[in-house]
Amino acid sequence: MRPGEIARSVSRGAFYLAVEKVAALVSGTVYFALLLRWMGPTKYGIITLGLSLVGLSSMATGNFEVYLERYAAEHDAHGRLLTLRRAHRLALALKLGLGVLIGALLVVLTPFLDRQFDAPLLATVLPVLALIVVFDGLSTTGRAVLYGLQRFRLICVIAVMFHVAKTIMVGVLW
């Protein structure tokens, strides 16, 4: 490597990750402001509770993507992209399989959670939000591979498009 090449690469990666974080912060603020305005405080609280339960449930799908993040560059450098693809498919299958189980468990537990929190609307919202648990593996494994391969520009573009689309969808629904 030539002098300064590492510093250039690191600063470029940091720049793209910073752009992604700023986009997430701005869109998250606008998204939640629109959601709160549209739904009102009570329904917003139910959505927030549902998203919290989904976030906790998503933790039960494992961290199989960490392998991809850590070893993607090594597989790429040694020309073992087929091994990386197999590892990605395996991690994705495990995350999707566990996501289906945990999502189904969340749906089964919905009446209990509804009674616990005395929130009848939760019974309507939680089965829909459980789909996030099921499909979480798609984004986490894909992002881990891109992160491991240091494709920060692509990660940034995808994340910014997602945040903008999410905010526009809530604005249109409102």
C-alpha cells in the first residue's frame, strides 16, 4: 500500500458511515414526529411498545451475521467467494428459521401481552410487527457482508434510501 492510502480508506469509510448515521437521525426524528402527530399519544405508545417487544424478540435470532462481518474480507482476499456465499446462505437460513419461530411465539403470546399491558390495540399491531422479527435476517446478514467487504458507499446508499422511503411512507399515510 502506498503512504496515505490507509488513511484515505479509513476516512472515506468513516464519512459514509457518518452520512448513514445522520440520515438515520434526521429521518428517525421526522418519522417519529409524523407518527406521533398521525396516531396521537396513546396509539403512538402502543406502537412504541410493540416495536420494543419486537426488538427484544429479534435478539433471540442469534448473531450469526457477526461471522460474515468478520470473515467476509478474508474470504474475498483468498478468492473464496463461494465459501462466503455458502456462509451467507447458512446465516440467513438460521436467522430466518429462528425469526419464524420467535415471530410465531410472539404472535402466540400476543393475547397474554395484551392483558399484561392492558392494551387491546396491541393485539392488532403485534402480529403485523412480528414480521419484522421474521425478516430481520435479510437486512442484518446483507449488511454484515457489505460491512465485512468494506462496501461503505453501498451501505450508505441503501440505508439513506431506506430512511427516506420510510419517512415518505409515514408522511403519505398521514
